[in-house]
Amino acid sequence: MLHTDIIAPISSLLERHRTERPDKVAYWDSARSVTYAQLAERTASIAAGLAAIGLSEGDRLAIYLPNSVDWIETCLAGLRAGAVIVPISYDAAEGEIAYRLADADCRTVVTTPARQALVGKLATGLGHPLAMVLTAADSAATTLDSLATGASGAPRDPTDIDRTSFIIYTSGTTGRAKGVLLSVRGMLWITAACWAPILGLNEADVVLSPLPLFHSYGLNLSVLSVLAVGASEHIMEKFSPQQALELLQTGNYSVFPGVPTMFHYLLQRAQESGIERLGKTRMCFSAGAILPATLNRAFEQRFGTPLIDGYGITETSTMVTVNWMSGARPMGSCGLPVPGLAVRIVDPVTLVDLPIGSEGELIVRGPNLMQGYHNKPAETAAALRHGWYHTGDLAKSDPNGYLTITGRIKELIIRGGQNIAPAEIEEVVILHPQVLDCAIVGVPHATLGEVPYLFVVAQGGELDVDSLLTHCRGSLSSYKIPEATHIVAEIPRTGSGKIMRFKLVEAMKQT
Ligand code: AMP
């Protein structure tokens, strides 16, 4: 059932909750909480205040903050002011911040006092003024609170939910990040078609969220969907397995979303400390990267809590396929297409539909597709063809329509003409008892074209490479056996759990 009442302007959702559940806590973090009535009032005042300091309708508003209630208020207030929201990771490097501020032509930024000087420095290179709002200040600077308490009139509260409301920079595992243009309708369509009806997200849920809010998955689920259904949410500033376990065990939470590595570390920490239950958590949800079947099974066996896998992409306002709480759930599959979406598996070159069971590129069509890439017509034309978004992901379907993502086209390793998806090898390597984490990278080879190199984090620092390779030979054809093994301290990942393979290659070249 499509919950169409959820697809509404942000101001209508806030007003609905202000009336129906004014005293209920909407969001909280380690510093403060906000009720639905306060959220409605504060975001209205901040929105009016932003307009009063010069933010025009359609202006880009950068959010450069850590995960927090401030982040959420800024986002909702920005939308109420008619701004286009540009989230920037609080961990981004200077060059990445400068690139986003310039590429999106940001006119206002909300940041912390700790980053005031850095943002001030970057603003001088922009060629136009950048108004700065701080989360707190001991000086005369504009703050969220000064906007919230200043008398600036009514917010603009745009009613057009199809206008561009977000520019979300893709994680950029390769190349320069692209700004994905999304609307409120596209984002809330996911809530209405996926989170609410399929996963049962509802006002009784209390979510513990470690998701980075600047990423589309966190923005969609932890900011907009929690608001849309009127649930409550504890925002973690950062994921820590120990803290997440302690919080979940209190029995106060019903839903815990994460990315595969978080579940991996959560399970490992629980095994070390003898923890066997996650309080009253009814569902853990994984998206952002491949969730190996082995991890999914081991997690559910230990905790008895379903760990549901779904496949989401920034360009599709997030979810494309999802597993259901009820019925069959083939481990390793990211589920069925969200009802209302069309998906096809095609030959990436000829675009001919492939028979069921064959691996090909997944393409998607539906009301959640991006409007395009900001200022990148060529990239937009390549990604959106005849109304279909070409994901660049390789997938196959079983006879019942359950899809499995097998890798990314660009990450395929072609060794002497034979295709290897890094995930196939990683799923075997991770099962070795001395392996904590791993990644496979294709490295150029004089005669074979490319060969797989293994980067591995050893459990407790100990690793017998011969035993690991023997373990691999037990499950993998010989052409998939890693050509070289490098022991590293950690596998670099993006906020949404994706391996940054290029960083491993760079680090290897430097040693
Ligand atoms: P992003 O736009 O940063 O969220 O990245 C989207 C990409 O993440 C997809 O194109 C997939 O490659 C990957 N991804 C997301 N969710 C899953 C999943 N459940 N299984 C496998 N890959 C996933």
C-alpha cells in the first residue's frame, strides 16, 4: 500500500505532527532533544531568519556539520526557506569542501564555531559572498539560535515538492564527485513506497541511527522518513560498535539502520564481549554496499534480530530493491524491486534484456529518479537514457525476482579474459578466522591485463598468509586466487560503507 499522505511539503508534515504529537521527542543527540512542536516552531523561525539574512528562494545552503539535531533543524529550515540543501561531510578534506561550495554555488553555510576559520578561508576563493551561520558562538556571529529566536516573520514554505531541493554529492569512489539533483517528492516517495509499507516504519518506532546524514541513505531515512512517519530518533554523532551495542541493549530502540561494515564490527564486538541480544530491536537494516550472506546469517543467528538488506543509490533517491520482513528472504539477495519501480537487467553494451539468472547491468525507471547531475549535461545524458537510470551495477535475478548485486562494472577485474567481481573473493576471504576485514583490488599485469591483489586487516594482528590462500583455493577457481597479499591496518571506506579501492592502490604505490 502506497502511503500517499506522506508525500507532502515539509511544512505540512511538520504541521501535522505539531498538531497530532506536539510533546513527542522527534530527534535527540548527546547534547539535546527536540519535540515535534519545537521542531515546527524552530524550523519556521530559522527559515524566516535565513531569508532575513539574505537567502533567496533557490539559493544553495551548505550544511557542514557533524550528525546532530542541529543538522536536522538546518535541513528542514533550509527547505522551508526554499533553499536547495547541499550536505557536506564533516570529515571531508579541505579540497572536497571547497569543490562542493564552488560547484553548487553555495550562498549560505551552516557550520560549527570550530570550523568557522576554515570556512572563512575557503569562502575567499569563491568569488561571491558566503553568509555563515554557526551552531553556537561567543561573538556577534549569526547562530541557529539567534535565527530561531529573532522575530523575522513567516517562512516561505514552498508547496512545490517537485522543485530541486537537494544537491547530494555522490560518494566519489572514483573520479570527481557529481552533484545529484533530487526533489522532496522523490525522497518521500521512498518513504511512502518502501520504508513505511514494506519495513513497517511508523510513529511507534524509535530509531537509533549511526548513518552519516550528509549521505543520501541517512538523509532519506534518518532525516526525512523519520519525520514523515512521526517516529523518534536518536542521532549518533559517529558509529561506535561498543556504544551502539550498549544503547541497543537498553531495549529503548526498535530499528537500527547501518551499512554492512557496521554490522560486521557490531557482531565482532558482541562476540568478544559475550553479548547475545539487541534489546527490543525489531529490525536492523543494511544498505550502501554488498551485505555478504555469511555476515547476514551469522548476525541473525547470534542476535535473533532480522538484518534486512536493501539496495539504494543516491541517483534514485535511495531504495531500488528491498527485502520484506515477511516471506522468503534469500540470503545474499538485496530483495525485490520497490513496488512502483521498473527494473531491467541488460547487456551493458547492446542494452538487450538478458534471460533470468544472467548477470548484466541493472537499469531502473520510476518516480524516484534524480533530475540529473548539477551542471553536468554529458554525464546526465549518459546516466539517464530514455527515462532509465543506468546504475553501473552488475546484478542477476532468481526465478522469483529476487535480485543480487554482484559488483560494479567499473570494478570488474578482467584477468586474461576472465571476469572476476572483487566481492566474490572478499566473501571467501572474510570467512578465514584470522581475517577482520579485506578488500580486493585489480592491479595492472603485463600479460594478463589485470590481476586481483588482496588487502587484509588481520584479527589481532596475526595472519598466516599460506593458510589464507589454502582457504581461498578451497572455494575459488585458481584464476580468482589473489596474486599478492598486503596486510594493512584498515580498509578505507566511504561514509556509506563502500571500499575506496583507489586509496589502497595509492598506499601500495607509496610503500
Ligand atoms: P551511493 O549513491 O553512494 O549510495 O552508492 C550507490 C551504490 O552503492 C550502488 O550503485 C551500489 O553499487 C552500492 N550499493 C548500495 N546498496 C547496496 C546493496 N544493498 N548491495 C550491494 N550494493 C549496494
